Amino acid sequence: MWLPSAMLFAVPDRCVLFVHAHPDDETLSTGGAIARYAADPAVRCVVVTCTLGEEGEVIPPALRELAPDRADQLGGYRIGELAGALSALGSPEHHYLGGTGRWRDSGMGHGEGTRAVALPTLHPRALSRPDSFAEQVAQLRAVVDDVRPDVLVSYADDGGYGHPDHVRAHELTHAVADGRRVFHAVRSRSLLDAGVAALGAHPFRTPGPDELPTVPDDVVTTRLDVAPYRAQLVAAMRAHATQVAVADGAYAMSNDVAQPYLDIEEYELATPGPAPADDLLA
């Protein structure tokens, strides 16, 4: 089939970089945006994953021997899960921070509700170690210098729910932004409440008031319609089978708390300037 030469040699003229802590975060926090921009030939869509998620809790009984307190093989297994999820989302460019396995999931303790707290003792390669920050900044800056993103996307300063690796990903993202726009993936109280109220039949426990993390509605600056990418998002969730249980009416993490499928992804513009209403790259 003949194609115009301009189409054969088209080069993306914009770039968006997503910085995530663990495999599955890219899908659960920003999967719709990744699918949207990965499908756009004018956009270079790049995902950085900081750890292999070695400390995650394993949902399927048949895979629980992979857990860190048993065979400690979960990180390697999740490499395959992430590859499947990224394929479902349109195959964005992907990098592990510092190379595959350089940084280890820091783990977390359980605070109030679904809040996470830092553990008192960290692995020598734990992402959130204070003495590793400078090295990690240099590694992420190398990616930024290579792909030259227009926009960076990560988490709010509390990591969304307190996980120390999410907090570190936030800190790293802002450390290398160098005047670029940075967006935080967030979820408003009203959007979540409406989604929970509309839940269909599901096998999970329905969340109580304020059990799932949200932000006030006025924090949100940008809303993306991700309804066209629902099938891709669900497929990506299914790829993360050790971490996400998927049903027709909802999905859940290892805590078995139902979360609704939402047709909107919400973001907060965290740097100065006018906030686009419905496009991170506007």
C-alpha cells in the first residue's frame, strides 16, 4: 500500500512522560491517559517504572509462593505482568529507573483505612532510602534528557495514599521537571462517590465512607475522557493478576475493597500556568 512520504517518516513532535513506583500503578492511576497518548502518532508516550513491586501482596492462591517472605520471586514475575499491561495499553515506550531491578519496592505498613505508612527498616536497594535520592535523580534525568518530555505525570506529594515509593516518585518527578508542566494523578471525592453509588453486582466488599483515598473536587484541574479505552484498561488490569482482581462490576486490590471503573481520569496541574481542561498536552 502506498503511503505519502510524510506519513512514512512522521516523527512525534510532543512527549509525555509518566513516572510510576511499581508495576500496576501505570494502569490504575493513568492507564487511560497512557492508552490515549500511545495511540497518537504525534505523541511520544513514555513510562518509567521505579521498582519491580517485589513487596506486593499476592491475590491468587496459586501464586502466593512468589511472595517476598517465601520464594521472593514476585518482582521477576511482575516484569511479565507489566509487559502484558503495557501491550494492552498500546505499547508505550518503557524504562525501569536505573535498569531492571536496580531499585526494590520499599514495602509499606498499614495505617488508617487504606493509608500506607513507611516501614522502620528498609532493604539496601529500597527505592525510598534517603541516601539513594541523588543517584535516582541522575537516572531519571538521563531519561528526561533522552526523551525531552513536554509534560511529566506522577503522584501528589503524599503519593496518593502515603506509600513511600509513590512519595519518592513524586519527589523525583519534580526534581527533574526543570520548568516543564507536571501533573498529579488524583481522584475527586464526587467522582468516586458517584462511581461507588453506581456499582453493579460484584464479589468484593463495598467501600465505606472515606475508605478510598480522594482529593477535594477543587484540586482537580484536568479531566480526561477515558471511556473509549475501557476495554484496554480492563485488559491491562487483568494482566496484573497478582495485584488486581477483576470482575464485571468492579475491581479490587488485595484488601478486597471494590473500586468502580471510571470513565474519567482526573489530574491536578502542579506547576504554574493555565490548566488545560481535557488534554495533558494542550
